[in-house]
Amino acid sequence: MVTVREATERDSDAMLDLHVASIRAFGPDAYDDGQVDAWAYTEGGPSYPIDDPGHVVVVAEADDGPLVGFGDVSPSENELYAVYVHPDHAGRASGRRFSTVSNGRLASVVPTTSN
């Protein structure tokens, strides 16, 4: 089972580890080594807009504790900034559940318009 909740500062280090693992696993499919290395940059520690009122950041936890994924959206800018799934959960039910739930939850805070 996967639980999706709002992120807290306590999640920052685990989010950074997940972020880097995801980039290292999936980035080479679309980016060269230099781009992957720059994107997976960790010096200075994690920096996610968890306490920024202009962002909604969610994490997904597996029952056994580790983070399965995280996402970041800015409702005021109508922009989804990130959705990352840990490579150990990609293609599995827990990763798919996070993607479905988090995208729905993140999308629910972003107003939509249609023409």
C-alpha cells in the first residue's frame, strides 16, 4: 500500500535521494551524461519548496517506510514542476498508484481552463 501526503521538511533528505536515484536511472534514456550529472547535483543538500505557500509538494510512502515518489505543483502558476518515482517502484503497482494519486491530487489544486 502507498500513502500520499503533503511533504514536510523531515522528508527533504529522502526526497533528494529519490530524486538522484530517479535521474540516474531514467535520465540517460533522454539526456547525455553531462546533463544527467548536472541534474543530479546534490551539493548544498536538498532544496524543495516544501514550506513555500506557492507550491504543493506531496510524497508517497510505502507501508514499509521508504518514499516511493514525490511531486511539486504551483497552483498560482498552473504548473506541474515535478513528479518523480523511485526506480525500485517504477513499473510496479506502488509506483503506478503514486503516479495516479499524486497527479490527481496535484491536478486538483491547479485550476483548469478550457476553450
